[in-house]
Amino acid sequence: MFNQWSSLAHTLIAGSLGYILIIFLLRISGKRTLSKWNSFDFVVTIAFGSILASLLLSKSTSLAQAVLGFGLLVLYQFGLTWLAVRSEIVQKLIKAKPTLLFYEGQFLQNLLQQERVAEGEVLAAIRNQGIGSLNQVDAVILETDGSFSVIQDLQGSSALRDVEGFKNRDSR
């Protein structure tokens, strides 16, 4: 039932300290560290959980190793996002572009296929917004975090300037 009391003590002490340290590191590193803006943010979030799990369940992972792992992830994430904000080249390398999937009553089949999104997923996103008719929707966009934006009024459409597939459409 119980391996050894020392294993349980290790989990209790190292896990508690690791938890406190991860909260501290996340707090000082800012909101962006655990955001859901791109795949790199997702990887960092998963890696945090993996390091914490290793610390909790493996005696071979020391608290110092876990803290170093957490610290490296925060440092790399901070560095990468700092570079991305200042360099369009880095931003293009690490961030996907939002993609137009539905425009003025028409599904954009080539972009749906490119993004591997089924029409049913777009319809579900529209229904989730409480909209029952495609005639009420001007555009649906697959955002960089995998969520859908349903646009009912494209007046001006300046918020769509970075959306793949929109530049080819007529401007309003």
C-alpha cells in the first residue's frame, strides 16, 4: 500500500515547495507565460505540468532540478516573446496567422482544407454565438489559438488586416 515513508515525505515536501516556486515564477514572469496565443505557449504550459509531475513522483528529480527547469522555461518563453514583439521575422516564424474560413455566405473550401477544419466545426462556432442563420454572419476566422471568431458586421473590417484569405476579398 505504501512504498516507504521517505518517498511520501519527498512527495509532500518537494511537491509543496515546487508548487510554491512555480506560482512565484509564474507570478513574476507575467500573464503571457501561460497564455494560449500560440503553440509555443501551449508547449510551455504542458512542460510546466510535466516538470511538476516529475518532481512529485520521482525521487531522482531534485527540487533544484525542477526549479532550474521551471526557470529555463520562463526565461525561454520571456526571451522568445520579447523577440517576437520586436521582430516581425521572429513573429512570423513562431506564430500562425488567423485564417478566414467563411466569408459572406460562402465556406472557403481551400482554406478549410488547409487548416483541417470541417464545415461542421464552423457551424458549431456560429451556433455557440447564439446565431441561427448563416445570413447573419459576415465572416468566421480561425484564430491563432485554435478558437473561432464569428463576425456579424464587417463595417470597416480593419481588425481583419492580418487574416489570411481576407486581403484577397473586396474591401468594405
